[in-house]
Amino acid sequence: MTFEFLFIVGLAGIVTLGLKSSFIEGQNYVTLPSWLIKALEFVPPAVLCSLIVPGIFKGETGLVQEFGRVVVDPRPIAAILATIAFFTTKRTLPTLVTGMISLYLVYWLQL
């Protein structure tokens, strides 16, 4: 690792920390309107969807690059099974375990 890389990573960390802490510390000094607070509740699910959905339905990353192509894409199947696991358990760990096990199982059954 070069000094430039470490400098950029450290600078990005400081900027991120400053941005996040400004919202936390700024609550004491600035009162946000109630409509904005209600709208901010939808930001995490929207960001999660924008990151997850393209990863499920587009691109050839991860397993395909590592092991090769398969007939049936295992990502949508794993996403459906993980969704079912979440709605039945309402817990994160069983959702992640179900999704990952089903992803690899569906992939390896096709090899």
C-alpha cells in the first residue's frame, strides 16, 4: 500500500465521519420539518433496493466470474428464498444464511 492510497482512504473516512456526525450533532441546533423526517424514513429501504435489485437481475459478477456460467441464474431463486425466510422469521441471520446456502446450492446443483 502506498502513502497516497492510505491518505485517500483516511481522508474519505474523515469526510464520511464528518457528514454522518453532522446529522447526529446537528439535531440539537436545527429542527427539521416533520415532513422531511417522515421522508427520511424511506431512504434506507430505497438505498437497499437500489443496491440489491441490480445485483440480483443484472451483471455477471461473483459466482459466474469465479466458477463459470450455469443454465439457471441462482440469484433470483436465492433472493426469493431469502425473502420467504425473512417474512417467516423476521430475523437477519436466518435470512442471510438461507440466501447464501440457497445461492450456492442452486449453483452447484447445475455443475
